[in-house]
Amino acid sequence: MTAQSVEYIRYRIPEQRSAQFLAAYTRAARQLAAAPQCVAYELSRCEEDPEHFVLRITWTSTEAHLEGFRRSDLFPPFLAEIGPYVEDIEEMRHYRPTDVRGDGSAVPTLYDWAGGAEAFSRLTEVFYDKVLKDDLLAPLFADLAPEHAAHVALWVAEVFGGPAAYSETRGGHGHMVARHFGKHITEPQRRRWVNLVQDAADDAGLPTDAEFRSAFVAYVEWGTRLAVYFSGPDAQPPAEQPVPRWSWGSMPPYQG
């Protein structure tokens, strides 16, 4: 798959034209929002020197920008808005993201927000107690090892930003999905799993705010759908992959 490309456009706009410039980009942004080649965009203004602006546009690829967006019906109205400011451009280039990236500590991880290791231990204990009493799911866990819930707690904790204990003691993503080979999980069983884990989250006292629960349920949906696939007859072992790291409004870059 072609890597995403980040375009940076640096402007120097005199103070007396800045209001018109911002208004023009507010209108032009409608074309960016409608473009299937555009992943995201952001216009920033320098605090130290307010005449300087930087527009950052993430494209699905450089080619998608140059050969797709610029040749589409969206480009003429976009250019009509920003055209008066082309001469104010100091730089306009595409950049390829590197592997140097990460999150700072200003925003807590989902792991910390949930309450750390104890919260996920409670979650899995409550959940598997429910599972073993459920007529639809109990057959899948007939031979459940005593340490299973603890292993899953390590997994979920690491997924949500906690210590890499699962990776260090059990393995990566491939090890977890391999546990589902040959299980032939059905869609009704998957949905029951999703419902019970949400009930378990309530009973275990995990946070109920919308932001946390939406991220939590997003992972549960993602993970259970992969489990169904890897439990089926056509499943192929995935490439070597680390434990996925889930955050607020994001997901890992692989599907299986």
C-alpha cells in the first residue's frame, strides 16, 4: 500500500491580509474535506510571528494529491479561494513520515484512565465468570486454563497502553490470534462476547465516560471480528506483528 504523504505549505501573510486569508481557507477547506485523497488538514498560525502560517495536509499519497485532487472537479474552486495567496508561499513540499513518532504524557493512556492493572484484572475475572455461565459461550471455553483470565488481562492492559508484560511473557499479536485457530466462532457468539464484556466493564467499575467507552468498544469490535476470522477454516497466520496499541480514536495499522 502506498504510504501517506504530508504536504506542508508555509505562508507569510501581512497582518492586514490575515483575516481575509483565514476566511479564504475556511471556504477552501470544504473542498479538502470533500476530497477522497485528503486524510486530514490543519492550518496553524505562528505565535511568535503572526504573519507566518503553516498548512499541513495529509494525503493518501503524493500521487493521489498531484494526479487525483489536482485533476478533480474540487481543485478549481479550491484554487479560486487560495489563488490570491500563492505568491505569499515560502515553501510547498511533500514529506514522508518516519518511524520517529509517539504520544506524550499530557494525555493519559487508556490503561491509566481505566485504573491500571487492577482494573483489567477485575474486568477479565468478572468477564470469564459470566462466560462460563453463558450457554452460548461456555462451550468455547470448556477447557479454560486457570491462568487464562490473567493472561488476557495482561493482553488487554498492553493493548490499551500498559506495560509490555504480555509481549515479554507470551508473545505478540500472532501468538494471541493463534489461540483462536480452529475454534469456529460464530457471529452470534461474537456478539454475545461483545455484550458480556461491556456488562463486565460496568460490573468491574471501568470508566463510563463516552470517550473511554467508545475507544473500549471499538477495540472489542475490532478484536472479536479478527477472532472470528482466525477461528475459521480459511484463516492464514498473520505476519509477525507486535501487540496492537490502542489509543483515543486510533487503531493499529494492520488488519490481521
